Amino acid sequence: MKINILIVGSGGREHAMAWKIKQSPKVNQLFIAPGNAGTSLLGINISVAVSDFEGLKKAVIVNQVDLVLVGPEGPLCDGLHDFFGADEQLKDVLFVGPYQHGAQLEGSKDFAKEFMIRHQIPTAKYLSVTSGNLNEGFAFLKTMNSPYVLKADGLAAGKGVLIINDLQEAEQSLQEMLDGQFGAASSKVVIEEFLSGIECSVFAITDGKDYRILPVAKDYKRIGEGDTGLNTGGMGAISPVSFANEVFMKKVEDRIIRPTVQGLQKDQIPYNGFIFFGLISCGGEPVVIEYNVRMGDPETEAVMLRIKSDFVDLLIGAADGTLADTTIEIDERSAVAVMLVAGGYPGSYEKGKVISGLDRIENSLVFHAGTRLIEGNVCSDGGRVLAVSSCGENMREALTCSYRSAELIHFEGHYYRKDLGFDI
């Protein structure tokens, strides 16, 4: 039986998932809400915002959607799965993404930290601070070594983390965060021990009992080469990651992935969908920096290229509790994604720049992250605009391919980092 699938989201992650889903013989029709100029070539875009639950309900009913896959964290943390589960017309639709309770693994840093401590999952020592225990927060900072890490408890669009070298400045920033620097997201702040090491992104999909581990990736957050400048949503990604070898990944599975899935069961938190483990290798020992409750972006634009088996099998297995019956086959080759961004990003930037050269790309896939069609032209519609993704026998070969393709694409003021993989 062929099924109709709706992807909720509009970025490069959703375009890459749509590309992979489209390869499955199990798919009848593919819908993307709201989608972008790239997803319109693979399925039918539906002009509904990810936050418009009633609009998504109508889209599912009208288009006889059998399975919903949620890309971004916002609707999950706002309870989209709960909305479906409580609705007579929607409750039998297969859904990939956790309920609101489980989504707190990303939606609340404090919730995630308490979960890790409770289930003995390695993470940095921390203290959660509100205006009610601010002096305790100041005292905790004095026990720490520089630099000091301050994280807004709630979702802050990837901008709610400060790393500060000076104690007095850290104390002042803690006060400012609690006073509303990041709105309601920083009404509680997690002070965390700074960990030194190299980071990677590990992804698993679970039905709440069983799990499958997807290809590991590493993303690059800073705007400038050599990891300098402001943080972004991600300037590119590579997969696999050389230090995440068999020995390292066995530690990750034994100490982190399995205890996380078992911990959700012990806490009676129903969970189906993706878990993103943001890890740091401290002398070869994996430690959790953060959880996300969805796939990463731009990592997905590299990871999807390395999944050889039917991705839809995994989605159905996660949604209906039959993941134990599935297998995943991984391509041994390397895959990379190079992000082309708007001039001025991550600060202020202009939208609506006409993009040329997409028709000249032959050996790469171009996933649209922030685009839309204006009078027949593909135009920029965000800070991160395109992810140029390629495979190769090794990282260097894959990067060379993506960089050659990136040179053929043009839109006014665009920029991309030319040093991905420099640190490994």
C-alpha cells in the first residue's frame, strides 16, 4: 500500500528529507507545509505555517495524509503531536515527532539536565538559576573555571547560549538574561561547566522502545573561517566524522543512546521520532552538551545522502512501534553540505535576491534552506539560503565537489565558508 506523507517545515532539512522520501516506492503523494522553492520540485507545497495547527489539520484531512513528519522543534514543543492525538479525525494518522512532554528534552535545558543526571548520562555539571536563587547562581559561578557557559532554559532560536571569559561579565550577563534578554526563554538560566574538546552530532530514530542510529555528522556554527565570528544556524556539515570511530560510538550507544531511550521508558514519557545528541569528545570520552528532538540542520543535508535503505520504512516503524522490524543501510562514502548564506547574515540581511546558476549543477545536490519563487525566479528568502551537498570517496573529495558547484551559483552578496573540515 502506498501512503501520502506530509512534511512540516520549510528549510534545507525538510528539502533533504523530501528528496530521500521521494525515492521510496511506498510513497504515493508528498506534501510539504509550507515548503520552499526546492521542495516544490519534489512534492506539493501547502501554504500553511508550522504553527497553524488548525491549518495543518485541514491539510491532512483534505489530502488524505497517512503520515506526518515534523522537521523543526517549534511545533513539537508547542504540542502538535498532542493536538493530533486528542483529535478524533487525526488520532489515527501516523506521526513522527515526540509529544510535548518528551519535546522538553529540547524545549527546556533544565528538564534535559535533570533527565541526564537522573539516568546517569554523562553531561557537564550545572546549576539552574531563576530570579529566586540568583545569589546561589553568583556563588556557583565563583566555583567554576573560566570560561563561563550561560544557557537560556527555553527555545531561543539557537541564540540563547553565551560563553564568557570574565567572571564579572558573566554575573552581569546572568542578571540580564533573567531580566528578559531572550524573553521568556531566559526566565530560567542554566549555568554550565565549560567542556573542552571536539563536537559531533549523533542522530537516532526511536519508537520509544527500539532505536536505529543514523550517520554521525559534524556541523560548523561560526560565520567565519577557523570557527571565528558570530554563531549561526550552521554553515555546513560533514559526515562521517573521523574521531567518531567504532570504539567511540560503542561508548556513545552504551552510555548515552540506550540509557536515554530506556530513561524515557522509565519516566513513562512516550516518545517517537528523532533524538539528536549534541556531543563533545573530551579525551575520547563522549559527553552530552544538549538534546534536540528533531534532525539537525545542516547535518540532515549531509546525512540523507548516506542512508542507502528506505527512509520511509524507518519513519513508519518509528510512528507505529515496529522499528525493531527495520534495518538501516549506510553508505560508506563521505557526504558534505556547504551552506550559502545571505550577505550580512547572521546580522541583518536582505531577502528577494535572484539566484542564478542552479541549472548548471551536475555533481551535487542543492537543498533549498531559505528560498521562494518570485515571478518564476528562485529568490533568497532567509539568512541561510542553499545547502550544496555532495558525496565523495573521502571528505576532501566531497568538499571539492561542493565547492566547485558553489562557485557556479550566484546571488547578490552571498557568502560561504571555504574551510569546512579544517579541524579534523
